[in-house]
Amino acid sequence: MSDRPEQLYLDQLDPAADLAELSTLEADLDAVEAALRRLDDGSYGTCEECGAALGGLDEDPLARRCPDHVDR
Ligand SMILES: [Zn+2]
């Protein structure tokens, strides 16, 4: 079932999301595609700055950086 990170993410999307959220969704789509590339190259689930294993992927399957390096 929903064992792929992008599917976990898509399951959370509200199909009735209003237009104002579209730009955010497009940015998120970029993040999904980036996550897929990271799955392909084996770097998924690790911080792209320091390579540390990331926790909390159940809550945020698109996480790319550890708490020390997250830029938001
Ligand atoms: Zn890091």
C-alpha cells in the first residue's frame, strides 16, 4: 500500500485545496521529485549537508536535512 514516500505524501494532500495553495503545492512537487532522485541515488533519508541519518520520515517523508542544517 502506502510504503513509498511520495505516496505517503500524496495521501496527505487535500484534493479540494484552493488555488492560493497551488504555488505551495508546486514547490512541494519539486520536493517530491527531489526525494525520488534521492531514492534513486541512495541518499534518501540522510542529511544533504552532513549525511546524518534523518529521523521523523514518517511525519516528513520529504525531509532533506537534519535539524542542525534545516534551512527553514
Ligand atoms: Zn546535517
